[in-house]
Amino acid sequence: MDSSEKEGLIEEESLSSTSQQSAHVSNQTNFHSAETCKKTNIFLSVFLEPVQWIQMLSSQLNPTFIVGIVLVYGLNLGFSGSFFKVVTDYYWKDVQKVQPSVVQLYIGLYHIPWVMKPVWGLLTDVLPIRGYRRRPYFVVAGILGCASALMVALIGDLPAALALTCLIGVAAGMAIADVTIDACIARNSIEVRSLAPDMQSLCGFCSSAGALIGYSTSGFFVHHLGPQGALILLAIPPVFITVLGFVIYEMRSSSLHSEKHKTMENLGVAVTGMYRTIKFPQVWKPSLYMYLSLALSISTHEGQFYWYTDPKAGPAFSQEFVGIIYAIGAMASMVGVLIYHKTLKDIQFRNLLFFAQLLYGTSGMLDLIFILRWNLVLGIPDYFFVITEECVSRIISRIRWIPMMVLSTRLCPIGIEGTFFALLMCIDTLGSLTSKWGGGMALHVFIVTRTDFTNLWLVVLIRNILRIVTLCLIFLVPKADQLDALIPPDILTKNSTVKSDDEGLELVPKNERDEV
């Protein structure tokens, strides 16, 4: 082979090698491009999916209704509720110098406006103002909440009784706004049944997001403005609730004169309808479960809060860090909402609430480990352990709460949905009130004071045992799916007949049974 042929072969091999390298580089480039596009698509979907979800709800429902949920649950209940919780804890502890058991009693009194939710719901259903059933009550709620917050924040040296009255006024503003938007939610849940879990998911997400902001800023404002000065921020959300009363969409009734004459008649119909509905076993049994599941879990919050901030007996957490703990807990609540929305919407009520209650009871043992300081024995710092405990507790609490709200909307008869949903929420509030006062009594009996926390662990242990005992009552919850109709649409009519089925706890209208 002469030299020219050798050179030709070398050039061919070189060209072949170069082409293979180019192809390899091209393949790597395409692979990296595909990976980059994939990551970009995932990144975009994370942000676009919630937006598309909100757009879907807005298209199926009225956009101003969605705005109402965001303002009431996000700003009024989420932000105000969380900010109110932290700031008033410091207000009673540092300004009024009150014992933790007494604060538990005061917190129970905050629930009075929430216990009165059937009254607010009844008013929104049967007493329209200028032809509107919902809009005027948003305005009333905003004015009441704003005036009460300004009074307690700006008037110095308030007696404890007057301060308590103002704070109850703030809670009343929240409660009236909540029951009004809940009436809208109950109505839409009946008319668009498939979106009921989505509406409750939106409520849970908004309240958790608002709570995240409220908790994360509460410690900062308490530190720089003082507990009383920080209360002035509670006057801001009611302003938006007042504005909501003017912008939310609602059909105005044209027969104002005839409606005034029918008010008392409608009131009687609503009261009779509530009485007839609550008598059904398919309604009162789950209502009783929801009450007992809340009441038996006695609250030890104030005892733990005083212990958290005590420099001698407890870990002595700062004001800012207490806010951070609750803020991270609010983020965990959003995770709980996401878990429910993605994986738990199709599980039967009884199965879901059983496992949620079981986790709720066992997770409470983390509080016991923390109070006994076993975490330090295990080498886990206080800061890390308390945040872990708060996250676990919030996720489980949210998973336990949302199906209860969906179940409540399923029990509301159309025509008095606002009143009856408010009645169910009143029952839940009575459960929370019993929990607060029961916890206060336990703290008092076991002598847990501002400085003595010797028996705090025992109160927490009793609370955890009561949570586990609640599992014995799970038979009161229906086995139905979350999209099933639990009551017939003609439940308020005279010819409505009901089939009592203690196993499935489902109501079937007569005409549907005849068809079967």
C-alpha cells in the first residue's frame, strides 16, 4: 500500500471519528435539553396548577365568591385568627398578669360569638336588608371588628372585663363574616356537589396561608409595639370585609314589601326545618361525633404557652421564635390541605376520620416527650423538636378537620343551608368551648400556674388518652363517600320519607327508592 492510500485511510478514519464525536455531543446536548425542558415543565406546573385550579373554580362559581373565600378565610380567619391568638396570649400574660387557667376561661368566652352562629345564620337566611341576605352582614361584621380592635388597642389601662368585652367583639366580627361566607359555601356545595371538596380545600389553604403570615409577623410586632400596641393591626382586616360587602355578587330580591311580611313566617319555617332535620339519625349521629371528638380533646395550650416562655422551668423561647413556631405550623397546615386534596378526597368519611383521629391521639405524645425533656436525653435540641412536633400536629389536624367540614355541608338541607350549617358549626364551637374550659379546669385541679409546671405532663397525658378514647365513637360517622348525598333534597317537605340505615347512614328519597 503506497503512502497516498495510507493517507486516504487515515483521513477516512479521522472523519469517521469526528462524526461519531459530533453525534455523541449532539446526543448529549439533546439529552440535556430534554432534561432542562422536563425540569422547566415541572417547575411551571407547580405554579400553574394552583392558578388553573382557581380559574376552574372561578369559571364554575362566581369570581367574587372566590374573592370572598380568600378574604374571609385568608385575611379574616387566617391572618387575624393567628395574630389574635399570639398577641392576646402575651396581652393576658404580660399586660393583665393572668394565670393560665383563667386565660383558658377567657379564651372560652371568645367562643360565645361562635356559639351564636345559628343566630347569625338565621338572620342571613330569613332577614334580608334592602333585598340582600349576605352583603349587609359582611358590612356589619367589618364595622364591629374594626371598632372593637381600635378600642382595646388605643385605650390604655383597660380593666380586664372591658378588655375581654372588646376582644369578644373582635371575635364576633370574625364569626359573623365566617357564617355569612359559610352560607354561600353551603349553597354552592349543594348546587355544585362535585366541587364541595375543592371549596373546602380552598378554605383550608387560604386559612393556612393567612395564618402563616399572621404567625410569622406576630412575634415581631409584639416585640416592637408591645402586646397592646400590636392589637391595632387587627383593625385592618375588618376594613376589607366591609368592602367585600359592597362588591360580592348577590341577586337582590325585588319583592321587599312582601318579604317584610314573610320574615316571621320564614323564621318559623327555618326553625321548624332545623328541628326536623336534626332529628334524623343520619344527621344527629355525625354531629354528635364532631362535638365529642373536639370536646374530649381538652386544651392544654395556655399551660404549654406559659411553659414555653418560662426562663426557669421551660425552654424560654423568645417572642419572635414563638411566632416562627406557629408560622412553620401554618405551612405544615397547607401541606395537610395538599395531602387531603391530592390523595384523600375519595376515601369514605368513616375510614378517613378513624385513621386521622388515631394519628391525632398518638402524635400528642410528642408534647409529652417535650415537656418531660426526653428530647434532650435523645440529643434532640428544643428548637428542632418543637418545630417537628408543631408540623406533625398541624398536618394531622388539617387532615382531620377538612372531612368534617365536607361532612357538615352534606348534612345541610337546601333553603336553610346557611342556618343549618351555622348550627353544625355552633355544635363544633361548643366542642371547642368544652375543650378550652375542660383544659382550664384540668390545669387548675393539677395546680399548673404561671410558675409551677410540675403536673403539666400529667394534664397532657390525660388529653392524649381522651383523644384515643374518641375512636370508640367512630360508628357515629357514616360510611358514605364524600360525594354522596346524605339527605334527600325534599327533606323539608311534608311528603319526604326517609330510610334509616345505621350501617351506611344514608338517606334516600322515596322517589329514588321506587325507581330502584
